[in-house]
Amino acid sequence: MIFPTISVAFYLLWKSRKVKAEAYHNIAVCFWILANSTWMLGEFNDMDLRPFAAGLFGSGLLVLGVYYAVYFKKDRQTYNME
């Protein structure tokens, strides 16, 4: 079930690439799905893949942090969401 889930996540990322807010959130979702898949494969195969999974989780958080630190206020003003 890993490959269909990742495929759908990247498909949704591709479809939302024109809307910055959606794209950043979907990038984070892709990282999180990859992290969960990595963690799960490590657990099933008795391998310690947790550091790799943690890096992917951190990457997702970093992507969201960049969006909210740099683009959120600009997007909010653009769409008059005050």
C-alpha cells in the first residue's frame, strides 16, 4: 500500500503546484508519508530506519516552517483573508 499512497500524494502535489499554500502543504504531506513508510519498512524488516524517518518528518516540518515564515503573510494579504 506504500506505492499507491505515495503516488496519490505526489499526484495531488502536481495538481496543486500553482497554488503556493496548497503546494507547500502537499510537499509536507509527501515527506510525512515517506517518513511513515520508511519507519514502517524498518519495523517490519528489523532495521533501524528511524533516523531516516525522523529526517523526513523534520523536512516536512521545515517546509511548513518556511511557508509560514516567508509566504503566509503575503498570501493572506493577496487573498484578503484578514
